[in-house]
Amino acid sequence: MNAPLLVAEDLHRSFGPTRALAGASLRVHPGEVLAVMGSSGSGKSTLLHCLAGIVRPDSGRVLYAGRDLAASTDAERSALRREEFGFVFQFGQLVPELTCLENVALPLRLDRVGRREAERRAAEWLDRLEVAEVAGKRPGEVSGGQGQRVAVARALVTRPRVVFADEPTGALDSLNGERVMRLLTGAARETGAAVVLVTHEARVAAYSDREVVVRDGRTRDLEVAA
């Protein structure tokens, strides 16, 4: 297997008296879909936030493409999240005032891509995620499943190297959840993006290549049966 793209080494993180991570470690390889599983409060979301450079660990380190994120400036980490990372959250977090097309185009516009080109690429991704019909609608006018597919399109429109998905089906029924996971993992595999998928659901983790379980702030690898 290729050298890992993203590495966490012995991460510790506390929030006041609450210990979230207590020596968590993992590796993510290019193009790999990795499921991070665990019960509520196990530390899996904190681990994802450390991997994405949103939260700094108290000790340990995160390496992205061989670079220590702690050695990067806030501006450099922000640029990394904008240009090389994509994010899908449980409730989508689309901008309600913008149309779905404008939401998907937003990361490109923030990266100074012209409006026409950004919206052309956004329309392609909406079509790819099977929601082209909602392009002109605002998030409040579409279903939960459609909105989450728009959020996936927004995460992938910049062709990131890593997509971080935090409980991406948690607010959906099983049918829409399956559809979102099929489209997310299929599109990521086609573009070569790695996916770090935080979930507590075995049926969602089944879309991954490998599972890591977080318990009491520590990690344990599980091989996914073929």
C-alpha cells in the first residue's frame, strides 16, 4: 500500500476536566475509505477535528502529506481545509440564503474561481449526485436526503484529497442514508479522495475499506471482511 496521506500519532486532548482523546493513533492512505466508529462521547468527533486541523491536540501530532499540522499557521491550516479537505456534516450546514447551486459553488468562489466556471462545476456535481433538479432551490425547500447530497457535492467540488464526513447519514432515514453513502463513496473512489467517516452505525461503516474503533479516547483497528 502507498505511504499514508494522513497520520495521527498518540493524540491526547482534554476539554477542561473531560478527556476526549487518550493516545489515539491512526493512518489514512490515499483513496482509502476509513470508518471511525464508537459510541457517543468516545472521542471520535474530536479525533476527526484534530485530523482536519480544526482542533489542536494537547500532545501527539497529526501529519498530512508528511507535514506536521501543528507547525502550520492558522492561515495555512485554513487554506488546507479550503483547498485539499472537504467536509460533510450530519445536518449538511448549507447556507440557507443561497441556492443549492450557489452552495456547491461557494468553496470554488472562496478560492477565487470565476462565478460562471464555479457554477458550471457545481452543476456537474449536482448532476453527479443525482440532485440536478434542486439547483435553483434554497436548502429549506428540499428534502433532507436531497440537502445532504447537495452537501456531498459541495464537499467534492474542489476535488479534495481528503473528505471528512461526521455522521453524514445521522439525520436521514435508512433509504436516504444508503443513497448518500453509495454516492459519497462512489464519487470519492472515482476522484481518488480518501474519506474519513465518523459513524456509530455498522451499516454505514460497511461502505468503508477499514474500520477503527474509538473507545475511551483510544483507537483500535478492525479489518473489514471482504
